[in-house]
Amino acid sequence: MKQNIFFRVFHWFLNITLFFIAFGTIGLVIFGFMTSGNPLPDTEKLKGVTSLNFKTTHDNKHFFYEYRTKDDGSYEEHFYYVNPRKLYSFEASDSLMASFKVRDEEQSSDRSILGGLIQFHESVYKENIELPLRLGHPGYPITREQFVSSFRFLFWSYLFHGTFLFAFFWFLRKFVLGLRENNFFTDKNFSYLRNTAYVLIVYPFAAAFWNHLGKIEPQVAYGGNIFAISTPEFGFSFLVFGIILLIVAVVFQQGVELQKEQELTI
């Protein structure tokens, strides 16, 4: 009885999750279609504005827009692309100097409750100090067209990732629904569990290809000195979890076969 209650609650949890995934993804895509045609501000409405800048981020990539009014009344726009996976090293002789605030440890306080689950930090800063920037992510200039297409790609990415997420929870929901039956060692339940594993295995390959479609990689290097950041774009964790789940599905299939043999014996 307890087991049935658990699966019933978990089943409804998956139903609610699927609802939010479906409507959240559709809502983001609709919003993208409504705004992606003109993601940049109308320059006619920016007359009199001295400067304006904003940033949009997707897939851990950053895109910057800058607008400046010149002394003669004309304006200029700049578009930059920043890949945080590329970290450059600057020599001490040509490092940029930046102003940083120093935290006053005597007047600042740190405390936590619930065993550190919730933390409170109150920081008081004193005088600024000048420090060199030794590592940094450069902003590569891109065109207006590249900026707009990247913005549109963001909302298509919501649809892409949302589809895989919906498929994963859908097959998981069907599997959990089958577990609520008295005889849950069936071919249907095995196929649902196997399909759930397939979604996890296919996803990192599909995501890598999808990210490649929206990739912007200017071939620029700073003095040939670049650090390789160990944050691979390929989702190895999904692949490993999918393989483990596939092994569980194979074991589950053996249970199905044993169930069939037992029924034939009886």
C-alpha cells in the first residue's frame, strides 16, 4: 500500500513537471518569435542618449551591445562576443589596472543558520586599491547580423532542450505509471525505461551538434598565450547516467523474461 501511494505521488509530480516544461518551453518560444525580429533598441528612439549597453547570455556565451553618441551628434554601435571557455593571460608589463574595493573584515559579518543551509553576508568596504588584470576573457567584435542571429538562436535552444527534457520525463512518467500495477515486469515498462535511457544517451551528442550550429569562434589570439579551460561542452554526465540506466533496463528485461517463464510454468 505504501509503495502504491509513493508511486501515485511521484506520478502526479511528473505530471506537474511535464506541464511546466511544456508551457514554459512554448511560452519562451512564442516570446522569442515576438521579440527576435528586433532584439536591438530602435536607434531613432535613442536620440539624446549618451550611451547604452546590455548583455544577453545563452549556452554560457555572452553577447554585448554598446551604443554611444559622438560629439558631432552621430552614433556608433558595437557588438561583442565573449567565450568564457577561452581565458587569456596578460603579462605584468601590459596588464590593465582596475580599481577594486577592499572588504573591511572588522565591520563586516558572516553568519549561517540551519547548519549552513542559509547564509547571511554583510560586507562593508573601505578604500579602493588598484590591481592588475592578469587573466581575462576578450570581447570579439561581431556584426549586427551575428548578434541578432545569436539572439534568435537562444529561443530555438529553449525549444531544442525543452523537447529532450519533455521526452525524458514523459517516458519516465510512463514507466512509473506501469510500476503502479501489480505485475510491473512487462515489455511496455521495459521499453519505457529503455527509451528513457536512450534520451539521455542521445542528448549530449545532439546538444553538441546543436551548439556547433550556433557557434561563433573568431580566430584571434593574444600573444599566442591561452589557457585551455577544462569545461567540456559535451555532456558526459548525461551519457554516463544514460548508460547506467540502460544497464538497469537490461536487468529489468531479465526480470520480464523470468516473469514470462514463471507464468508458462504455472
